[in-house]
Amino acid sequence: MTSAEHQSGTDRCAEAVNILTKERGIEADVVVNIQGDEPFIRPEQVDLLVSCFADKSVEIATLVRKVEPGEDITNPNHPKVILDLSGNAIYFSRNIIPFIRDAEMSEWTHLHPYYKHIGLYAYKTEILNRITLLPRSSLEKTESLEQNRWLENGYRIRTAKTEWESICIDTPGTLIKQENSLIN
């Protein structure tokens, strides 16, 4: 449905919305973008994400899940996010953030809340069109996480906390593991 020239799912999403608007006359105030590597998103998670827009100041929203004590937080394929006191994202990283200086890593999830990012976004349509025009930023390139481009350009990303784990299919090994669990 979209051209192959895009560097991100957000760019493809914006093109799809523009096609639907121009060719079919479909208008949307808010657009939900479910990343292709997140095929097990629950309908309740979509509803939770959309509920962020009850606050009219929200322009972009995404889901996070609190990491449980003892859970592996080192996997770079599971981006982490730190939040401000209002539930807005401050920064996304493939590394463990924040770093707890005077504690063993095995204790970190007992000492501070860590949040895993779930690859589901929603945007006000006008904001979606604006953020796709932004040039790739140094933080985006460094982490290979496009949402840092938006933060670096002053956009706020509201987060909603989900209880459900999303099984992200981001490597061939993850796909094989998930296929095996479905068979067994």
C-alpha cells in the first residue's frame, strides 16, 4: 500500500493516512501505528493507548510496561524508556537506563522502576505529518530509535502503562522461539 522508500514505520503510517485521506476521503484525528514486529498486541492495549488523547494536550502516545524484578533488562532489542513525573517519555535507549551507580545490576529492578517500550504509537494526524518531515537526529541515529528524533525536536510523548507483555518478533531467533511455544 505504501512506497518502499521509507526509513521508519512512522513514515509508512503517514503515507498510508495521506492515501486514505486523498483517495477515500477518510479523515482521522488520531492515528494508531502498530509496528509490524509487535503482532501480539491486545485490543485492550490499543484502547489504553487511545485513551491518552482524552487529555487534549497529548500529541503523541506510546505504551510502556514496568519491568518485573529479576527480568532481563540488558537486551538491546527491547528498548527502555525513562519517564517524567507526568508520564511523558524523557528518553528511549537500547541500553539500561537509568544506571544505578552503587548497586549490583541484579538489584536494579528492585531499587528503581524500569520501563520497557512497547512498539505501539498513536499520533494526532497533524503531528504525524509534522514529525515525518523532521530530519533524522543524532540521538535517533545513535540509538536507532526514531522516537528520540521527536523528543530532540521538542515533542512530548505521553506513555500509558500496560500490564501485558508484548512478544516482539525482532530477530529470527525470537520468531523460532514463538513458533515453538505456539506448537507446544
